[in-house]
Amino acid sequence: MNELAKKSKKIHPFLVAIFPILIIYSHNIGRVEIEEIILPIILIVGSALGLYYFWKLILKNENKSAIIVTLIIIVLFSYGHVYYLLNDVAIDGFDIGKNSYLIPAFGLLLGIGIFFTIKTKTVLDNATSILNVISIVFVLVAIGNVLLVTTEIVSCDKCTIQELFYEEIDFSSNFEQHKFSIFENQKIPDVYYLILDEYARSDALLDYHEFDNSEFINFLESKGFHIAKNNFANYPMSIQSIPALMNMRYIDFLSYEIGPDVRNYKPINGKDYGLYANNQVIKSFKEMGFKIITFNTFTLTDYENQLSDISICHRNVNVLDNKLFDTIVRTTIFGYFIERWSEDELRGVTVCTLEEFSKAGNKFEEPVFVWAHVMLPHPPWIFGPNGESITPGKPLLITDNPEFRGSGWEPKYQYIQQVEFANKKTMQIVENILEKDSSAIIIIQGDHGTAWDLNWLEPSKDDVYQRMRNLDAIYFPDKEKRGLLLDDRTLVNTFRTVFNAYFGSDYEILENKMYWGWNAKPYYFEEVTNHLLVP
Ligand SMILES: [Zn+2]
């Protein structure tokens, strides 16, 4: 046998390493770009290669080394699937207990496998051939999967361009020019805008959680805030709601500009032209000479906003920014630790943002627009009512609350604990800002309400009513301007009202409309205004 044929025989570890990458890629085509597949291949196949040479050095046997590497990869990558399979039938949900016997069990299995591979006296040529054939079949199946999904995309209107090639679209023709008039010597107010993701309206907090939020609401009212009573979000998801309000218009134009069946989020959360970061509100403030302060909260985006003058509270940059690699690694034996670690990161940036929010403006002489969007009270459930760290799945303070004692993990209760933490931090923020400068404008909003037992694809009137009721609190420093804040407002008019009230703009206040949509179809909008507004 010549050298080449001999070498090509040990291909199974590398095929086995490529298989999970291809399978997970096939589930995410359209959401991740093709070049994102390169990094996971380099890292995972590279590690397999490194391991192979490591074992070859020790055992001086190519067949055995290759089989050991294949065993290691199978154990690492099947772990997550076995874990979630067991987790599904568990009673107490997500918990470290399972990892504490599952990890040793997998370790033992792997140890036994490696032991017998090393000890065996056979040449293992047959085993190698069989493994090669099996791994080739697996990779072919994975490639078939990729092709199948790609064919589906190609057959959908506009999906080829938007999901496979990500053609950038210039949306600017859809926006009005910002007109304003600021007098010389006029005191220009700083504007603070805090989005508390999924923070529901008070009556919804009562309806679904029996939680009375009046302490927080009374505090805000005592400071001069107007809290809307019959307000709604215009869209049920952050990825629609925030781009609409930050661009001061309904985003129905995306349906024909991008295509109603397209799933790619880039037109919304992309770094360069995405409507979340690259928005009209920030551009308008910049035109008026404001400095822009944003926070790296990795909610919809995990990059610095290019339009901002400073961006605060960075997490540590890491390789998991490659979404495909992140997803792959989460299914492995390391998934548990990666989840805990990314929760720590999220806690870190959230607390940092809430701490720095009121202080950020001190850095500039110019007026500032300070904008933060935090994952609070939105899941994951990682905070107790005073900001204590919780691991999702682990009941917090059960012994302190008799009514929850023994009831186990209760997401609605965890949600309320995050509402309580958000309240505490928000009250501090409001105190700090007003103490420093009572002429600032402060806006605190949820981008939509909650989604308990909600049918996304065929929502009932109640589902829509639950999801669209969001917190909407606005502070105008001048009492006579507070009359512009209406009880039955929707988010899309927030900055139209602010610019009209304080910057001499003359924006039309848009008719209140609400649209339904879900994450698999971000550009499909179904009008549900009738469900919410009595004609
Ligand atoms: Zn949201």
C-alpha cells in the first residue's frame, strides 16, 4: 500500500467532527452567513487533528489514535442531545444535579472506550474501514440536509437574495427628513431613553401575575412622569417593535422591500444598515448637535453602535460571537458551563448599564441622547429582586416566600422578581438624573408585554391583548408640555411627540395601529388593531 492510500484511511475522526457542524448549519441557513461556517470547521477539525497527533505520539499507532479521537468527538457532541432528552422527561427541569451524574457517566464511557482501544491486540484495519464508511454516510446525509434547506430557500420569493447573499437595501427613501428649530440660547434638554425588554403594563402585571406595581408607578408619578393607561406596543417582538419606534414609523415597508417570508434578521440587526442601530432617532439627535451614548447590552446586537459617540459596558469579546460556533458548542459537554458563563456576562453588562446610565452624560459638554436596551425583566431568569444571581431553573428565595415554598421553578414568579429588580434600579436612575438635572427628558418603556401560554401562529384576542400591553412612562420637565402625552399612545409616536414638544418639529402623530408577527417571519405583519382598539 502506498503512503497516500495509507494516510487517506484515517479520515473518520475529521468527518465525524464535520458532521455536527453541517447539521447545525443546515438548521441555521438563512440566519448565519456561509462564511461563518469556516471558523467552527477550523476550530473543531483543527482540535481533532491536534488530538490525533497527540495520541499518535503516545501510542505510535495511527488506527488506534484515530479511533480514540472519533470516540472523544462522539461523546462530546452527543452529550447535549442526551442531556436535553433526559431533561425533557425530568420533573424539576434544568438543574446541575443531572450534569453531576451525566458528565461522570459520559467520562466513564469514554474512558472504557479508550482503554479497550489501547489494549486491543488487533490491527483495527477493519474497524477503521467500517468507521470510514459510516462517517462518510453521515456526512453525506448532512450535506443532503444542507442542500434540501438551500432548495427550500431558493424556491421562496426573495429568500435567495436576502438569506443566501444578504443584499443590502437602502431604506432611506422610507423616512422623513428631520426638521427642527432650536433658538439660540435655548436650554436644550438631555434625553434619556431606557428600554426594559418585556416590561408589561400595570394592569397586565396584575392580570397574569397578581402583582401590584403601584409603588413603582406612584414613585414615577410623584416625580412628574406620565404613565400611559391605555397604551400599546405596535409589534409583539423586540426585533420589530424597537426598529419601528426608533425610526418613528411602521415598518410595513420591510414586507415588500425584503419579502414577507424572509427569515434573515440582518436588515434589522445588521451592524451597518440594520434599522435597529442605524436609526432615524439617533440620526435626528446627531443633526441637532447631540452626543450619542449607547450601551453594549447584547440584546439584539452584540456590536458597538456605529452612530454613537461612546458605547459603554462591553462584555469580553469572544469566539462565541460566531453564532454557529456558539450553537454547536452549546450542544456539547461544555454547553452547561458556557450557558452559566454567558449568563454571568449578561448579568455583568446589565448591571453595568443600569449603574452607568444616569452618569454617562457627564462626559460631554454638549446635550446627550443616552439610549440603553436591557434584557430585563425579559428572560433568562438570572436576577433576584435585589439583583441576586440566580441560575435559571433554580428557585430563588423559596424559603423566604411561603406561598412559593415547594412549588419549584415558577417562571412567572421569576419574571416578577426581575420586574422588582428593574424597578429598584430604575427608581435610582430617575433620582440620579433629576437630582443632577431636572430639565432632562426621561423615557422608560417596555418594548412589548409578556407571552405566557401564547399561541404565536394563531393568537387569540387575549394573546394579542397580553403581549401588546407594555410599560410606557415619559417625563417632560415642563408641566405645560405634559398635556401632549396621551393615555392611549403607542410606541411609534414616542419620538414624534418628543421632537414636536421640545425641538420645534412638526411631525404628524400617526394613527395607532398594531401588527402581529413572530420570530420565524420578522417581515410578515398581520394587522390586529381591531383586537385592541374599540372602533
Ligand atoms: Zn423585547
